[in-house]
Amino acid sequence: MSTYMAKPDEVEQDWYIVDAEGKTLGRMASKIARVLKGKHKPEYTPHVDTGDYVIVVNAGKVELTGDKWEQKKLIRHSHHPGGMKKIPYEQLRESNPEIIIEEAVDGMLPNNSLGRRMMKKLKVYEGSDHPHQAQKPEKLEL
């Protein structure tokens, strides 16, 4: 008996669409990360990108519980002295809500070149329109 290991050229990648309206950020992000990794497939292999593409629409209507809109901050650093920026999520929701979902999912993926490749398969849009109709995405229920 030998364990099946998927090879990169054997992997079939599907497209899924997720509507973020009214969904809780963390719960939604963990399920999206699972699909991007490919853990929902029986041929999942840890060192091969077996995941699927995910399109997230209505990113501006995602929910956070409690007082997180006021208290939670996105922290970025330029790696120079004094280069730290803290942006409240409330301000991000108005200016660039796609970053909220991208940062949440990115924190749940591996921190290496494989994780960066998985992150490129996540497409996030503020409104309900997206340019990926040709890929015929299936609706993903979370």
C-alpha cells in the first residue's frame, strides 16, 4: 500500500463564488482558506497546490462581531524605523474593504511560497459584479 500524492499537473482546479453579505469574517475566512488549500478534496497533498479559485463578492458588507469595527486595527510596517501604520477596520470598510477579507484569509494560509501561490487564487470584489463569468463559478455555501 502506498499513499497517493498528487502531482501539480494532475490537479483539477474549479472556481467557486462566495457572497460575503451578512457573513462573519473569521468563519468565512477559515472556510475560504480551506478551499484555497484544497483540504476539501480527497487528493489533498500538503506540498502541492491542490486548491481551487475563490471569488468573494460584496466584501463591503461583511460582518464583525462585537466592537471590532472600532477596536480592531490593520497593522502594517515598512521595515523602517517609525514605519508602522495602524488603520482601524471601520476606516478600511469605507476606503478599501477588499483588504479586510484578504488579510483574514492570508493569515490562515502557509507563510511560504506555496501560501503566496494560494493567495493569488483569491479574487475579492467590493460589489456584486466580477469579471469571471467565463469561468462559470459554482456557488459555495458556507
